[in-house]
Amino acid sequence: MLWYLQVHKILSRLSKLSPAVISLVSAGLTIFTAQIASAETVMEKIARTGTLTAGTSKDALPFAYRNEEGKLVGFSIDMLELITEQLEQELSQNVELELVELQPKERISKLVDGNVDIICDASSFTWERDRAIDFSFSYSTTGTRLLTKKGMNLDNPNSLAGKRIGALAKTTNELSIRRAQPAAKITLVQDRSEGYQALSDGKIDAFADDGILLESWLQTIPNPEDFQIVGYYSQEGIACMVPENNSQLLNVVNYSLVDFMQGFLNEEPENVSMFERWFGAQGVLPLTEDLKLLMIDNMQLLIDFKEEISN
């Protein structure tokens, strides 16, 4: 904050200078301030602004989506709120969580350019993404599956040859289908609603997405019996993403996620309630017993290799 005070003192003296000098000094200060800001870590930015700017999805139910009131909610949003609470403890100040709705294809660029400080929605690890940004520990599990109309047999890579498969651009779902069957005809869509509509209208043969998200969609439509979810084309962990070389922020994020998972496994009421709100029998997306056990097993595996957090 010393640089900010120095700039303020300089600006207060500009009124005593000639217009030409003021113009020259102002231009120099603009460059100087921009250079300082670019060298600022995300933690320093949060401390300075009192805001955590988080990118997330609008239609990745139950992880991050707009509810009937238009509010962004979901399991990943809950994780962001826990991260914000931990930041307040670390920085000893109030921190406001500002949510920014992003399309999957723009997530990495917005993070790299500094438009958002963190992204938590339904993001999966890839080595290409990891070259540009850093991932947190995984806090959930998913994988690429296909939504098709009932009776369509697309449950193995060979069956995808020549078929029209819809997918969101620059997602692991698109990548997984391209890898599984290069002869598939990939149709890129802008968002999930466009993909679902294209399938309903017969413009594509299947829509590729995270299995959990497809299960969620089926529970929101009046005719789920007309569709089916088939195939297993990837197994992925869901994690948050932060700008590269921001280890202090990543430490806070990882600590928050592990603290939640440890509390859930220890059956702490608040943590269990948070999980059940989204994935429990009466939750937004009731998981099958197999899927629930898979998520719990992955949590336990992560916790087993970390020092226990003492509360």
C-alpha cells in the first residue's frame, strides 16, 4: 500500500504545475501504476479491494447455476463462500464474494487476463490448462457421458463414428469424445440449453457433458423417459482454478476445501447438510449409491494423505 500513498502525494501536488508538466507526469504515473498493479499478487489485490472476484457457470447444475430467482447457487458456490470466509481470517478483514458468470470457453483467458481471481464451477484438470493456470485439490468427481434419445446405441467409441455429437467448446467433454472417436462429427454449442435443444430437435445424435450435469437436466424436464445417458468416456475430478504463481491464494483454497471434506467425513452437521443439500436423497441431484460412494472415497483418499486440520 506504500506505493498507493506515494502516488496520492504526487497527485496532490500536480495542481501547482503547468498543464504541460501535469500531462507528462500523469502519463508517467499511469504507466507506473499499471506496472505496479501487474506485479500485484491476487492475495494483495484481494487485500487492497476487499473483494474476491470469482468466475462460475450459469447452467452447471448442481455445481453452479441460476436458480428460479436468478441467483447463482450450487455446490461450487458453497465452496467459494467457504474460501471467502477463510480469506477473511487470513487477511483479518471483510472480503466480499463477487460472482461473474462465464462461458466454459472463456474461463482460462479471463483468469489469465486478471478479470477474475478464481474459477469454481465444474472445471476438470487437463495438462494444457495446467500450463496456463493452477488447479486446486479436487472436491468432487465426474466424467464425460452422452445424453441421447431413448434407444440410441452410443455406449462405446466404435459406435460414435460418423455420429453428430454436441459439446461445449474447449471443455474436457469435447476433448474426450475427439480422443475416443476421431471420426465423430463434433458440433460445438454455445451453452447447455442449446445442446439440449439441438438433441431434442434431432440436429445432433447425442450431447456430451459431465454425467452428473446430464442427470441433473433429466430431473428438470417433463419427459425424462424419452432420453438416456450412455457410455463412460472419461473419469475426472472437479477443482477450482487460480492464476499461475499465486501460491498464497492456492494455499487458502486448498485448505478451505480440505477443511470442508474433513468435516464432512467426520460427520460434522454443517458440512453434511451442505453436501446433502445438493447430492442427498432430498437434494437438488440425489446421487445413486455408487456415485455417492465414489465421491466419498475420493474425498477420503485425499484426506488420508494430508495432515489433519485441528479446529
